[in-house]
Amino acid sequence: MLNKDIDYALVGHNFITFLLSVGLLNRGKKVLVLDDDRFNYGDFFTNSLTLLDVEFLRTWGELGDLLPLKNIDDYLSPSEIYFFVGKKQIVLGDTPLRNYRELCRKFPELFLNDKTGSLSFENEILDFNKSYNDFCAKTTRAIFIEKKSHKISKLFENSIPSELLYHFEHFFSHFSKKDEMSEVARGEFNSLIFMTRGFFQSRLNTTGSRSEIMHLFFSLISPYFKLDHERLIQDLLKVHQFSGGEFKKLNLADLKFQSGLVKSFELESFEGLIKPKKMAFIGGYPVGLPIRLKTSSSSYNCLNVTLDFKSPLPALLKEKKLLFSSPMKIGTDRPFWEVNFKDQNAVFNIILAKREGIKIEFIEERVFSLLLADLDFLFPEYIFEVEKCSMKFTLDVFIEDKDYNAYKRLDSSLSTKLVHVLEDSAPLLFSRLKNVLYFGPYNEDALGTFSSLIEIKKWRETL
């Protein structure tokens, strides 16, 4: 029977939620995890990891004695990502040196430096890859152990081997030299940074602080892994339940508020009132719930578009993950998109400026025609005949950072803020809820999954 008096109700069906729940259960707390389909992270967050993310999870498993994370490799499959800046294709996701060489070939003015040319002998290739792999393992362990958040950026930088730091410094130096670039070079540079920061960090900007660009650089040259998120969740759920935690795949039916507190809620299963001491929402942005977030951040969301074609796709496209942007798209309402090609269909995730009250029927015709135009631009040799098109909004959130001098900062400007959750149960009633917390892109540093792991690790020890 469901325990009605609990310490924490955690809303969000993702592996971050279960990392928090297991940490709280190990401290003797009574925890209920709710899978409410109106609130979660989207596919961008849950489906892919860099080596920094993988090593942080592995460290968590080893130091926290959490078996699924000790065996994190069992949930991963190596993959490649095809980034298109206009028609310029960059294939990443391989070994660190191959990724770095690919960036040097496609953007020599940004990455090629006086130490690049020597990376050709077998021993140098092995040393580069080993240096990167050792750095990821060393720095994630040090960050996991560190108790003081303000030390993390410096700790990250101090862990970088000198030869890798040299390549990063050369790349980072271009952020202060944009005015010296030609219009074409500057446009490509902005598109590359905007698209890759969106993909790896869920932040939209053509620049970034030193720590953000440092994380981006090491994400670009990282091996890329597709995560079997559902299987990882199921195994973490078993640990959660074995540790005494409760789980319900049900939506919240009725939140009761009193004096700035959530006093109780019901579930759609009508199991009676549940009275939590605290609640936490772990994901993107609440949709269809009587709460809202107090944030001044501008954001984009994601439109999922599935195209079913009349004929099988060309062999060169099947099973490819591709991202596309161009200088003409930056600054528009649809700055870039991702697509996963299958045998006879394609699933697009289009980054879309957030507009209150927007409905798919208002934009579907325009979105469809623009997608077909983009496909014709990228692959003029192929004919894409669409048999069926379906669209839906996902729960992904992308934060727009309008600080174009961000490269002058050391850290993210968002690192000291905690987003407040407000009651939104009646018109014009927006009072802060004192026993409700939010974890997600609006109150984390701009390092994507890596930030989420650091943030939830800190809170599981202090809640």
C-alpha cells in the first residue's frame, strides 16, 4: 500500500530523478517518484552522452556503490553525429584525435595551430587519446569529491593536460577576435558555436564564458555515446524500490496549497491524499500543472516532426544523426534542427522560439515547407516524397543567453541562481511555494548533462 506521509515527492521519470531518490533513501528519507507525462526532460537530454558525462556517472557508481552506474558501459553504444554548417559537414563522435583532426580540416582557422601538425605518428595519436581519456576520468572524480561549487571551474581547468590546454587556448582566442574575421568566416563560426552549444549544453548563444567554451571544446572532441535511457531507468528503479522507495506512473490529479506550501496531492488512481514534506520537479518546464517557474530567462522549446516517406531512404542517410544550421538561420525563430534518419522515415527535433499559446496548426504548413527546403538544400541529389507528416511539442528546454561578451567571464552567469516555483492555481495568483524545488536547465550552469549531474549530486547531500 502506498505510504501517504512522505518526505519527498519527486516528479520526473529520468535517471537524474533516480540518482536523487536513491541518495535521499540512503539517508533514511521516505521518497515517492512520480512519472507524470506533463513534466520531464526531452530526448536531447536523455539520449546522448560525452565521455565527461560517462566518467562522472562511472565515478558516481564506484564511490556511491550504485551497480547500474558502475556498469554504465552496458547502457551505451558508440555513435557519430553529422553537424552541417550550411553545406560544410563535420563528422564527430570518434576518438578524440580523429574528432580534433576533423575540426582542423573543416575549420583550420579556428582549430589548426603550430602544434597540430605533429600529431601524425602512432605514439602521438595514442598519447593524445590517452591524455584525453585520463583527463576525463581524473577531473570527474575530483569534481565529484569537491564540496564547494565555486571551485569546480578552476578545478576543471587545472586538471587539463598542458598539450590539450594549448589547443583549447588557441580555439578560445577567436572569441575575442570576431571583428577581425571576414563576414563568411564569422557567420560559420557563429553557426558552429550556436548549434553545438545547443546540442551539448542546451544553451543558445554564439559565445560563452571561459568555462562553458572549455566544456564545449572537450565535448566536441569527445567520443559520443547513445544512451539506452529506458533500460537505465528500469535498473535504477529497481535500486530505488529495493531501498524502500515508492514509484507511480500516474499524473498528479489535484495539488492542494496553503500558506505558500503544497499540503497534499492526489493521483489519478484515487488512492487518497498524499502529504509530502517537500516536492521536487526534475526536468524542463511544467506543462498543464498548477505551477510555474519564476525565471527571466528567454527560452526555446522543441517541435518533434516525423516524416514518413513513400520510398526507403538512400543507404547513405539511413541510421544517421544529423544537425543543421547556417548563418542565415541564426537569429531566427528556428535556428537549428536535429534529425534521426531511419529506414523509411525521419524524426526531426526543431528548436523553436517559445511563444505562449502557440498551436501546431498555426505553424505546421510553414514548418513542413521549410524542412523540405532544407533537405533539398543539403541533399539535392535525392528526392524526398512525403507520405505522412506528424508534429508534437516535446519537453526539451533551451535557454537563450544574450550576453555577447560572455567570453570575458570565467563562469556561467546562472550559477548562483535558484529558480523559484510559483503557485499557479488561479488567475493572477503567483505566490512562491516554500516546499517545492526545481531542478533543470533554468537554474543550472550551462554545461548540459554535466551540469545536471553536478547539481543533483550537490542537492542529494544537502536536502
